Amino acid sequence: MKWLKIRTLLLLSAIFRVILIVYGEWQDTHMEVRYTDVDYLVFSDAASLMANGESPYKRTTYRYSPLLAFLLTPNSFIHRSWGKFIFSAADLFVGSFIQYILKKREVPEDMCLYSVMAWLLNPFTFTIGTRGNCEPIVCAMILWIIICLINGNVVQAAFWYGLVVHFRIYPIIYALPIVLVLDPHSFQSGQKPCLVNWKSSQDNASHSRKDVSEVHGVWTALKTIFTRGRIMFAMISGSVFILCTGLFFYLYRWEFLNEALLYHLTRTDPRHNFSIYFYHIYLHVEHEFSVVEKLISFLPQLIVQLVLVIRFAQDLPFCLFLQTVAFVAFNKVITAQYFVWFFCLLPLILPWSRMKLKWEGLSCVLLWMGAQTHWLLWGYLLEFKGKNVFLQLWLAGLVFLAANTFLLIMFIRHHKYSPVFKQSGRATSGNRDKSENMINSFVSTEQSGTNFQFNSKRRKYGSSMARKFLERDVGRNRVFILVSHGLVNFQFGRRTTILAGQENRITI
């Protein structure tokens, strides 16, 4: 699609969203079924209360941060669709951020465009913002945090992370992978982290998972967990969260804390939704669940989250995507708006997927949509026809959970694992391949006095070069040369061990 540029795509997407907002106003006025999301009416009422100096929590079912109501206060004196334009603008920012992240990792132009289109032209995502749902703001903030990290701005990433967790509590699940990715070998003081680009990850796809499993063991991570960058991130993000929460607790007291935070931790919803828990909650609606009973449903989520983080943390976008899909699939309450949480991360992993659209990709899409449509059919019979199909609806929820689990497995199996950041103090397979090519050019001749420049320092050692191999670790200034009589370990600034003969002179 050479004729279509990213700016053109963003412009056309913006125009299309404006048309949808205008159309939504017309439909709300002239048709029985409203285009505007019912949540938007709740947001607008809460914003109107805040504009009049009252608590937004006087509006029943408003269970969000007061920041959201504050953003929508112009609904009262500019236009009631102000918030829709804000959410749609955030939607466009998500598309722009996706393109920026992929370009930073040197993904080819056509792949960047297709990935951005997967967000901007997705019918589900462009209706979310134009109907008045706030999730695009959360998605934009999460992608901005990733941008801050790849640019080495840990302080700014920490600020926005603390803010987004206050704004919408679910991103708390990203804390552990973000902390783990702040490896001291990648984030060094005063230096911008080096990124693993798309081409190198394709060349070394067969080695990358093995390398990471060896280098990034759990024990190694635990030993180096308390680093300057990680402590700084935790302190700043925690301070921002506490500051925002403390400010609004001072203004709105326990009403804010219960509705905006605690409610989401212990929420039980007897109304039908995609979650497999809803039927149990419905059958025991008159029974008051204890706090322990409410929290124990988080156990499957917690186990899955820990497994995914331990295994995939260094491939940050992929890890966040898997976490979000698993979190939503195993949640106590699942509504359609939650799907946008992982839709914004999907374009970031598509260039690293071996899954072809034809057959495998298409079958996954059809399976997921089919499972969702199957559930919606029973939901329609229950809600609009009044039929007693609660058991069938619960079974449809189980099918939907199985479909999400199958998608997780498919994405993991077809993903080319690629850490986002290079480990400056550790050798990679790419270094070995490049170094082996360099050494082969002169080792095969076995000429004495051959020169090899390394970090502007030279030393003379002798060896018989019958076998040709060099592994160079630039961060630690280490060179290994495998020779016929043994191993020469040359390390600048540290003890030098020589296990070799003295047949030829090689200048290094």
C-alpha cells in the first residue's frame, strides 16, 4: 500500500470518527436505540456535579477516578459530545504511538502500516471512543509508558504509570514485567537503552528463546531486583498514585475510596456477562460473600499472570498482551469494553508473529468472534425474550473462556520471542555470528602477525588456530578464542588466563 501513508491514514480515521460522533447525535435524537454508551451518560452526570462543586459520586454507578469527571466538565458548558471528541483523540493517539514504537524497532514500513490499521480500522475500537467510552485514554497512557521506556525516560514512565493505575486500577498487573525489564544491563545511568530491532530478531529467532531462558533466570532476576532504576520507578510511580489517591480521599472521603478502588477489588455482579463466575454469583445473590470469597477468585488470575511474567517479561509488549488477555478471560466480570485493553497491544506484536492471516489467523479470528456471537445469542434470549437460559449462557461463557485460552496458546506458539532491549553486558547470538565472520576472515590463513582491533587496545598472545570461533562480549570487554590446545580467555582490566600453545602470533 505505497499510496497510503500513515498521516493520510490518521487523517481519514479522524474524519471518520467525527462523522460517527455526529451520526451518534442524530441517532440518539431520532431512534429508539441510542448510539451513545450508557456509561457516557454516567460520566456526563458526574462531570456536571463536579462542575457545580459537588461530589461526582452522588451519581450512582459512577465508579471511576474524579479525574475522568474533571476531563468531561466542558460537557456542561461547551457541548455534550466534548468527551467523545476527547476519547476519539486518544484513540488516534494510540494509532500514532503504535507507529512510533514499531518505527523505533525498525519494523518495515508496510508492516507498520498494517499494524496501525489493525487498530484504527477495527470496528470495535473506533466505535468505543465515538460512543463515549473512556478506555482509549487508558490505552494511550499505557503505550506512552512503553515509549518512555524505549527512550530511556524511566522517571516519566514511572509518573504516567502511577497516574494510569490511579485512573483505572487494572494496569497494576503490568508492574512486575516493567520492573523486570528495567535491567541494569539495559538501563545504564545517562545512556539511552539499545533496542533489539525487527531484522535482528528475525535472524536470531531460533536462538533468542534459549538465550533468554539461560540469561534471565528467576534467581538472577531476584538477586539484582533492587537496582537504582527499579527503586526509582517504584518510588515515583507509588508516590504519584498515593498523591492522587490521597488528594481525592481528602476531597471525597470514603465515598471515593469505596467506589473508585475497593469496589473493583471485591466486585460481584449478578447480571449476565461473559465471565464464567456470573452464574455462581447469580445463584447466591442473596448470600453476602466474605472478603476472602471475593478475593479467592483472583487466584487463577494470579497464577497465570506470574507464569506469563516469568516466561515473557523481557519481550515487554508481548508479555503485556498475554497478561491482558488472560486477565480479562479469568476476570469475575467481563464486558465488551474490556477487549479494547488488549486490542491496543495486539498491533505491537503482529510483526513478530509467524501466524499467517490465511487459515491460522483467520481461524483464530472466526473462533473468537464465533464464541462471542454464541454467547450473545443466549444473552439476547435472556434479556430481550425473557427465556430462562441461564445455564446455557454459563456454558457459552465456558466456551468463550476456552476460545480465549486457545488464542493465548496460538499466539505463544507462533510468536518470535524478541526482547525489547539489548543486554549491553552480555553476549548475544548476534554478536557471536558477527564476530565469527570477522575472525574467519583472517584465522583461515593462519598468518602470524594478523591484526584484530578490539576497543582500541592491543595485546599479543599465541595460539594454534585450528578451530575458528570468537565470542565477543563488548560490555565486559571479554574475548574467548577456542583453539586446538585449549581456551584463551582475554579480559581487559581483569585476570588474564592463557591456555594455548605459542605457535603463531596473533595481535588483538
